[in-house]
Amino acid sequence: MNILYTAWWLKTIMSRELKACGITQEQYNVLRILKGKDPEEMCVKDIAGRMIEKSSNVPRIIDRLVAKKLVKRATDSHDKRHTVMSLTESGKKLLDHSTKSINQVLDEMIEMKETDAQQLNQLLEQVRKKEE
């Protein structure tokens, strides 16, 4: 229960910061995924496979990011039937700004030694060892 409560608490903090930036957690997750592959483009299926919440409606999230001009769509150069996505410069700037904002708030709210954070990270990975 403590893990669930802490996850909810962190999600609430992040949601508040991201709302001030004009995006949702799911949109932030897509931006982070695209940043991880930048400058490569990604298809919806690959983005969906990397989402934190697997039940997210990735095409709808991408539609909203495209409308905000944070992500651009293109036709795959190898397979014209596939659509691929990449970050725009505005998307990169917003992602950088929102990440700094989240990190600042979390640094203010969470007091933890680096060694404790590393140990916590290892324990959480152990909990998810049999993740499907």
C-alpha cells in the first residue's frame, strides 16, 4: 500500500507541474519517449510499447501533441504506409522546461541521500522483476 500511496503522491505532484506547462502526464511520457530516440522518428506502435501506462490511447495523445505543434507527423521514408513521429523544436523546449520544473519541485519535496535513492531504485526494480 505504501508503494501505491507514494506513486499516487508523486503522480499528483507531477500532474500539477505539467498542467502549468499545458500538458498531461501521458503527453509528457510521449515527449520523453520521442526525446530518447531523437533524432530518429518513431511509429505509434513503438511509442505505445514504451508507455508507462500501457492502456493509454497513443494515437489520441499524439493528435493533441501535433495540434500543439510539439510533435510532427511524417511518412516513413522506407515504408510509405507507416506514419512516424518526431519532436519539434517547440516540443524539445517544452520537454526541457517541464522536466526542469518537475525536478525542482521533487528536489524541494524529497530529501534523500544519493545512496538511499540508489538502494530504493534497486528495490523497486526487484519488485518489478517479473513484470510482464
